[in-house]
Amino acid sequence: MSSNTNLDIWFAGAFAAFSVDLLVYPLDTLKTRLQSQDYEKLYRNSNGTINRSLFRGLYQGVGSIILITIPSSGAFFTTYEALKYGLKDWIPPNSSLYLPQPAIHAVASGTAELVSCAILTPAEVLKQNAQMLSAGKRGSTSLHVFRHFKKQPSRLWRGYTALAARNLPFTALQFPVFESLKGYFIRRRQEKKGGQSVDGIFERARITALSAGIAGSGAAWITTPIDVVKTRIMLAAASLDDGPKQDSKPRSSSWLLHGVQGTRKSGLTVAREILKAEGVRGLFRGALLRACWTSLGSGLYLGCYEGGRFYLESAREEASEDNSLQRDWSKIKVGVGNSRSQDVVKKSAWQDD
């Protein structure tokens, strides 16, 4: 069990989310535009070439997502770490009830994702609609989008089910594979170093990033159809039309009508419409880009988290050791002895091996 406090985990998760959002946000914007129902109309020229507007305003909506991903990421990792060890402690060692490690990781990450999605959904809706705005608008794009939700702010949570439906299978696939790969790379590293433990911040972050990148890219590719449906539903949430009513007046803000017509369509209905109109290729639109940016994003995200968490853990242990030495001078050792890296310390919550 890690000696980190919940506050340590929260800060490490928030730091990771902030860092990654700034770096990979442009790729997420491109993915949203590729998955939009109006991609061909808005970002393709009549001769089939890509319109330059596809690459403009790639940071539109970044403010809202950064502000919300900080608490949502902290909530995710706090819940994940607590459940990961809580489930192990709940099952007695000699109990007939057996829950394999991949199942524990899947349950812990899935539950943590439900908590995180409840916090993240409004920002995700604002972000994806802001990403579809024409580049060059003055002022905050997030505030511009938010004005359309003033009368019915509950619509900001309309994409929760779609977001959870995408993220649950994604995390259920990613985290068991991630934990398995991380354990494999750690064992290989220990074999090469004669059983020496992995104590370096950068080494642990590198192993974590590599494992997360591989696991994340595979999970992202598989869950792309759910992500396409989620994108269409969230883009439609900003539509001024909240039902099947017909309005004879023309809409001046055409960007608000991107996505599916009618904001209350179920995910299954949207998927069927995409399959009928665009085929299987439509459900996997942006799959390669999503797999690539998820590999990069997951690697940086969990790598930064692990590095930040281990840094805080090390600082806490050093402070505790210094206080102990100040209270008891007899514990000071003189001469050649074991280094601190050879001391037995508690295992990290991300290193169970």
C-alpha cells in the first residue's frame, strides 16, 4: 500500500490532467471535427481536399476542460486507489471467494470513471461545441457556448450516459492491461538489475508511460464507435431545438445544429443512423487519430501522475525520517551501511508486484 495521502493522489492526478490537456488538446479538437456529422460540409472542399478551417482554433474550449479535469482527475485517482486496495482487503486471504487482479482493476477503474464523468460531463459538452465554432470569434468560446445553456442548464449533463458508456469500457479494457504490462516491465527491469527495486522517479514514470500508452491505444481503437456516438449527442445538446417541434424561423447559428437532430435520441438510435448513412466506416471515423492521441495522452497522463505521486511520497518519507532522527539521535548511523534505496519501504499503489 502506498504511503501517499488522498491529498497527494489528488494533487498528482490534477497535475497530470493539467499537463496533458495543454499538450494533446489540439488532437482532441481534430478528432471531434472528424467525427462531426457535418465534417464533409464544413471541412472538405468541393474538390475533395481538406479545408484549412479544420486546423484553425485548435485550442477553442480548452479553458472549461482544464478547470473541470483537475477536480475530476483527482476524484478518479482517489476513488481508484481506494477501491483497488479496499477490494483486496475486503476478501480474506483464505476465502472461497476469488476475485482476480484484472477484475479488481476493472471494477475499481469503472467505479472511479462514473464519479469522474459526473464532474466532467458539463465541461465536455461545452468543450466539444466550442471546438466546432468558426475560428476567429472574439472572447471566450466556452462562454459563447455557455450562453445557449442559460435557460436549460440541465442540458449540460445530457451527454453523461454517452460519456460513461464510452469511458466505462475504455477504462475496463485499459487499466487491467496497463497494470499487467507495468508489472511485466518492472519484472524485466528488476531481472536486468539483479532484483534491485525501481526507485527512480523518471524510471517509474517511463515504465508507467510506456504501459499506459500501449494499453490506451488499443482500448481507444476498440471503443471508437461509442466515442463517435458520444460526440454526436454532445454536439446536439447545444441545439436550440429541444424536441421534434418545427420552427419556421431560420437559425442564425448553424454551428449549434451540428450532430444529430433532436437532443433526446438514444445512443443506440444515433448509432443505427450513423451505420445506415455512413456505414461501418462512419462509426470508426477518427479511430487512427484517436488511438494515436490516446497513446500519447495516456502515456503522459499516467506517467505524470506516477512521477508526481512518487515525488510526493518520497518527500513525505524523507520528512518523516528527518523528524524521527531529530527526536532520537541514537538512530543516526555512522560508517558504511545500506543506502536508503536498499531500505524496505511500503509498496506503491501502482506497483503491486
